[in-house]
Amino acid sequence: MEGFLGRSYFKLDSMTQSASPLRFWLRLISPFALCLAIAAPAIFAQLGFWHPQPIPGAIVSGVAIVAAAFMLGWVGEAAELDLAGGLAVGLLAIVTILPEYVVSIYFAFAAGSDPSLIEYASANVTGANRLLLGFGWPVVAIIGYLALRGAHRRKAKSLSGLASSSKPEFGIEIDSEARTDLGFLLIASLIAIVIPLTGSLHIIVGILLVMIFVAYLWRQSHAERDEPELAGTAAVIGSLPKAVRRGFIALIFLLSAAIILACAEPFAHNLIEAGQALGVNQYLLVQWLAPLASEAPEFSLALLFAAKRKPEMGLAILISSKVNQWTALAGSLPIAYVVGGGSPAIPMDGRQSEEFLLTTAQTLMGIALIIGLRLGLRGSAALLGLFLVSFVIPDEGVRLWMAVAYFIIAFIVLVRQRALLKETFAAPFKLPKRLV
């Protein structure tokens, strides 16, 4: 979530402050009880009380990961109240993004001893990155625009009794601090281009990407941070006495992490077997369905902000998530592969190399389109349109041509924005104001 990286968008609501004890405890416990109830079938399956077939097994383990991810999100936001220093920020970040990593890392680790799983090691990371940027960014812009237009119409009617013919301008203006995020993305993309060029994901590349993630966390943890403002479930947790709050957060962290880790292996294997049973390409299931499960909380939060006419906040969350996935997630794969018994490099077949090429090209185009700190109509339409084409037609020739299209658009825009490109590339190397 974006809050633990230095920017918080929540407010402690008056209802939380004035609720009766019974109502307060109901508000605190109910969301977690519901999530645990949703995760219960998968937990029972892991304990051996029942043995679901692949399709229901994939469903119950997938929704359990989603439920645990929501719990992590709530306590992660509340934990901002107790953060002290960059180390705490980094540890919290790693735990909170666990749902996004667990499936990919499991496949990479298992592929170290089972070569048949190698092709799935990169499927989730490429799918998650392209889904986040190609679908998430433009959809937040579209929903934000529709919400603003609806509010504009209602305001016009209330003032004059007639709907105004003017409309708000389509586009999202993002904070200047996002340039640091884009700088880290740019550096990571220049390193990641080595993957399709060499046909392998070497552990040296992985270590470099993880180092970029560590530098990103350090940079964000030292940025100017306001006192966190919480709302909803996070606000209820935040209003607990300090000792109780810390204990509750630690308990939920451990419980959620245990559910996610326990469900990772059955989810991965059931997903592959379900694809065989349904006659669906297993690679595509791992590439697209697994990210939908792991990223549900972040997508929900970003879309919620957009619907509340704060699309810039929703987009900031997704940009930060993109940095996390393109550095730490991609970089962790060869490390897990080596730990699992594999060689220093994950071998990539033609398809996997093309997927990384396409993902890198899309990332560069995304950077180019918002390098001016604004995502407009043409940029949103281009991102969404190209993503949908590559999603609907996952053909080898189409992937290559889509990558070419992404690279061409990125090149043209970046050449026009040369001054901003230099500024963006330099942003990660600038010390935060408080350290200058």
C-alpha cells in the first residue's frame, strides 16, 4: 500500500471516535471475522479435513489469499502510527506486499528442482506488471473522470436547475514526488531489458533489481511524512491503545502471512490442474488469474479513491505498486530459483523472453506517458487499448509487434520530453530535503 511508503490518504472519522464500546468492538472484529470465514475452507483443506478437486481447490485457496491480503492492508495502514525509521518502513513494506509475491516466488523456488515449472516462474510477474499498468492506470483515470463529471452535473443542476453543457477535463495530475518513483522505474527497466536480450534471468540482474527496491524504500522512508490520517477499518485499529494496537497488528500480520504462505502451493498447483481440466492454457491462468487474487486490495483501494473523486491518490498507489513489482518481485525470482536448487540463471524460452520484452516496453511507455506528471485521455486510451489487444490475442507475432509499438511510442514521447527525462532519471539520486 502507498501509505507505508510515505504518503497517507486517510482520515480518522468521527464515528470511530464516538462509537460505543460494543459498536467499536463490532467494527473492529467484524471485517477480520468475515475474512477468516472466507479463508476457512482453504484452511480446512490444508489441515486435511477435506480434499477439493483442482477447480474448487484453486477457488478456495485464491479467495483465501485475497482475504488475507485485505487483512494485511488494513493493519498495514494502521501500523503507520507506530513506524519509526527506515528499517521499520522496509519490514512493513515487505510483509504487506507478500500476497503479490508468494505465487511467483513459489514457482521460481519449485522450478529449481522441477524444470517443468520454469515456464510459470515468470508468468505471474509479467502478468501482474502489465495488468497493473495497462489496465489499472487507465481505469483509475476513467472512473475518476466519470466521478468528477457526475459531481459537476449534480452541482450544475443544484445551482441552475439545468445540467451544464461543460465537462471537467479528462486527466489526472499527480504529485511531483511521483517523479522519484518514475526514476526508479526507468532505471529498473534499463536493467530488465537485459532479460529478453540474453534469454535468461540471471541472479546478478535479480540482485540489482532488489538493490533498487531497497534504495527506493530508503528514499521513501526519508521523505517528508505527515502524521497518518486513517479511516474505516484502519482507523478503528489505530484508535486502540498503543500496546493493544501493536499486539493486534502483530497478531493479524502473523495470521495473514501464515494463510498466504499455506495457500500459495495449493493455489499454484490447483491453478495448473484446473487449466488442464478446463482445457485452458495453464500459462495464461497463472499469468492473469493469480495477479487478480493477489492485487485485489490495491485495485479496490485505488478504484475507491477514483470513485471518490481523488484519482490522483489511486494512481499514486498503483505507481508505487508498479515500482515494487518491477524491482523486488522480478528480482526475487532468480534468488528463489537458486535457493530451490537451480542454476544462477533462470533459462527463458522464446515465450518468456517475449513476455519480458513486452512488459519492459509497456513500462517504458507508461513512464513516457506520465513523465509530465499527468495521465490524459490519449495516454489512458493508448495504455488500455494496447493492453486489451495483447490480452485478447496472446499470439507470438502479436506480442512482438505490440512490444515494437510500445517502444516506438515511448521513444517518440521521451524524445519530446528530453528535459523531463533527464530530471526523472536524476530524481532517485537526489537526497530528500530533510537530509540535504
